[in-house]
Amino acid sequence: MKPTSKDLISNFQPSQIVCLEYGNTYLYAAVIQILTKRKMCWVRPLLLKVFASENKSENHQDNSDQSTLWDLREGADLVWPISLFREVIDTEFMPLFSELESLDIQEKDLQLSHQKLKHFIRQVWQAYPHVFSVAES
């Protein structure tokens, strides 16, 4: 994952979909507000896409690799360093959102979804401690 350039940061707008990638996991979220002075982004998590292997598709649209979607819409918001997020285009996100909407009620395990998110957040936080220390200063 590469930190976002300063030019892209200023282009994030409320309601825009952004993505935080780490390993074989993608967190898609909606921007609520940009906290410019703190270089942070307040986001509302929407879904977590976890690939079964590290060989994930580069264009994010190829479903040939096995992946699992986790519904995060009923959870808490996050305030995280903006440099960890990238912009998402509609053609990347809309098929995922449609797939999420089509999940049966039994397939939506909210408690497990939030455990997956908590684990992902811990991994990113441990992998990039320098990004968080810069955001705090």
C-alpha cells in the first residue's frame, strides 16, 4: 500500500467511496469528513473484501479469485490517516455493493463482520505505526 499523494487528499469529498488496502484485504468506506489539519479522514465502513489468497486481481473486478464480503454498514465510524486511503471508481465498487445487497440474512453475521474489521484495523495499525505517529503530531 502506498500513501496517497497530497493532490488526491484534497480531492476527497464527503460521500465519496475510498479504499484502504492491506495484504489480501480491502476496506471500502464512505468519506464523512476530511480533517485537513490532522491529515485524517473520518469514514463510515461499508464492506470488507477478503481474498482467499494474496493473488488478488489488480483491477478488483475479476471474480476468478475466491473472496468473501463482510457487511460493515451497521458498525462504528473510523478516523484514520488519510494517506492510507485511495480513491475508488464506481465500476470497482458498485458490483461489490450489489453483491453485498444480495447476501441472504443468514450470510450476514454482523458480529463476525466486526471481528474481521477489528483484526484488519489492528494489522494496518501495526504495519504502519509511523503514519499514525505523524497524524497525531
